Amino acid sequence: MFHARLFSDPIGGPKYRADQWSSSKEDRPLVVQFCANDPDILLQAAKMVEDDCEAVDLNLGCPQHIAKKGRYGSFLQDDWELIHKLISTLDRELKVPVTAKI
């Protein structure tokens, strides 16, 4: 799972991606999972990987304390309108399927 804000950040993102992200033909099928709470930032991150994966997944199941503090993972389930915005933004803008892990 990647943190969409860290993944797409213009300053720290390149190092984060270099340290955390890689893809190869052998890694297929590949679904890239993000945690996020901002549709625009999630879309920026997903656009960076859509050509290297078969689908993008939104993590809605992480129960860890850091997810509560950051307002992502299972703690997004308190805001179904935001979940709808996150998923519908990806569905509308990406050329790969979108899934959500609950």
C-alpha cells in the first residue's frame, strides 16, 4: 500500500517512489493500492502508475492508529460521501479498473 500524498508529492515523491515503487513484466497481474482522503491527490498518484498496472485499489480497511490519525483506511467509512468522490474520480479519469478493499 502506498500513501497517495507521499507518492505524488512534487518534492518528496520522487525519493518515496524510488525507495518504494518498482514494476516489472513478471509482476503481473499487478494491482496498486493507495490510501488517501483527497480525490485530487489520489488521482495524481494513480495516474503515475496506471500504465504499469492492471487496476488501482483504494484501501478502506486499514484499522491502524496511524490511519485514524491520517483519516484514511477504515476510518474513511465514517464519510461515505468522500468515499464516493474518491472512487468516482478514479473511475472517471483512469483507464484501468478501480477497486476498494473494505
